[in-house]
Amino acid sequence: MSQVSFIDKTPLPNIPWQEKPEKMGDAPVWKYTENPIIDRNPVKNVARIFNSAVVPYEGKYIGVFRGEQCNGVSFIYLGRSEDGIHWNFEEEKIHFVDENGNDFMPGYAYDPRLVKIEDTYYIIWCTDFYGAAIGIAKTQDFKTFIRIDNPFIPFNRNAVFFPRKIGGNYVLLSRPSDSGHTPFGDIFVSESPDLVYWGKHRHVMGRGSEWWESLKIGGGAAPIETSEGWLLFYHGVAGTCNGYVYSIGGAILDIDQPSIVKYRCENFLLTPTEWYEERGFVPNVCFPCATLQDADTGRIAIYYGAADSYVGLAFTKLDEVVAYIKEHSVLTAQDTEIGIK
């Protein structure tokens, strides 16, 4: 009997999956041996797809993908898959409109997340709002995509919704930043009753004392609600003499007060080791953006961007990853406080 359980009991029998290799040591996350699942030049006028998010949809899978166009500007493209591994993409970028149906296209859009809350799917991305900021759109059918007001002024990135309201409010993680390739960053949480007015801003986690996340951190996949709390896969960044290194970490947040960190793994869960992670447009990057979960087996599939050039898949089981995070947890006073000063 599983000691840890998903709160959402929805089964996902066709979840992408590959069993754990025999020689893995105690690592709780392993990479798909057929990575990358999306190669370069995947669709007309798009050089690279990476840092993208997927969800189950009508017995299959649908996703929003960061497509770096051949002119260097990123937009969001829609993809569909039977198995979550092999993808077909629409040639035209997603067309966003406002509430009245008028064109409302961003100047650029990258690193999208895709989260279902109640009966609506929300896309969250980094947009141009007189500087890097957060863009949000909603859809119920993946045919009409309605942009709503940007939640915050610049500069901010790495936003992702929690998959349900908490205390009656929408809840959003973000990483305040600057106008460049931010050399700093902590994770914050904010709330809204209506997706228009945002407040109750709280500090969640600061960059860690461990080398792999000592420069900055940022949200990744949508938090997963479990019997232990919100399971969060996030990215941590280290600075080296040859540039940044992006790794994937894990933490568990309090179920009712997600600004409180219950457990935070001092070790990374995944770091660049393979050619498609170490070599690419931006080398040495593992950047999580989405997960799939199967309540019946405890399986979790993690989608992550690799070297700003590819999409990779990794796998874990709920019991294993939670046990590993708890066993290797190191918390600071900032982690365990409510996050107000």
C-alpha cells in the first residue's frame, strides 16, 4: 500500500512510462532512454521547441510549446499526441484574442505552462509588457484562446498556477526578475479572487546554499497535490566559469499555506549529463515545465527543456521522490516562515 497518495485520484493509464534502470543508485528520477522526444526543426519556420507543457486531453495529450522561430523570436505553438511522446504541431502559432474576440497577440511569448483549474485551461508564459512580464490566456476547447490582463508589472518570469483554488482564490507562483538574463531570483506566491486583482504576496523559497541552486531558482511544473503537501519540481541555477547550469530540484509546500516549505531537497533531482542537455543553443540546461500523474500507479512523467534546443522526458514514482526529498531535506528559517516582512 502506498504511503503517499495523490489527492486527485484520476487514473492516467496511458501515461508515458519507462521502468527505472537497474543501476541507478538512490536517485529517484531517471531519464527516458529515447530522449530527446522533440528534435530540432520540428515544424515549418520553427528552429527549436523546448521549455514546453502538456496535459491529458480527451484520452490523448495536448500541449503548448515554446517555438523559437527562424527569426529568433519565440511564440507559443499547439501540439497534439496520442502517447505523450510523439508530437504533431500546428504550423501557425497560437492566435490570442481579447474578451471581445479582437486580436491580442503578444510581442513574444516563451516558457509556457499549461494548468487546468476547474473547467478551464490556463496558459501562463513570459511576455512583453514594456519589459519581461507574465502573460495569461484561457481556453476551454483549444480552439479559442482568450488573453486576460497581465497579473503583474515588469519584471517577472517563471509563473505557474496551482491546479486548484486555495481559500477561494487563484494562486500563482512567480519569480520577480530584472530586464536581462536575471542573475538572481527567489520564488514568491500571490493570490487573486478573480484573475484581475492580485495580492497576498508571500515569499516561498530563496536561492539555496547548495551550489546547484546558489544563483537563482524559479517555478517549474504546476505543483502536484499530495497527502504530504504540494510537490513542486522547480529549477535551480548555478554560475560557473563557463556560464549557467540549470538543474531540477524538489520541494514540498504546505497544503493550506504554500508559502511555507515543509521539505526541500538539498540535492538536485536531475542535472545535465546527456549530450542533448549539455550541448545546444544554451548548454547545460534541464528546465522543468510540466508533469503527468497516474493515481493508480503513483507514476509521474516530467517534461523538461534541454539546452534550449530539445524536449526531454524523465520519470519517477510518488513514493520514491517524496521519500528522497524528505530524507535529504535541509530547511532555512526563510523556508519555514509565512513569507511576510
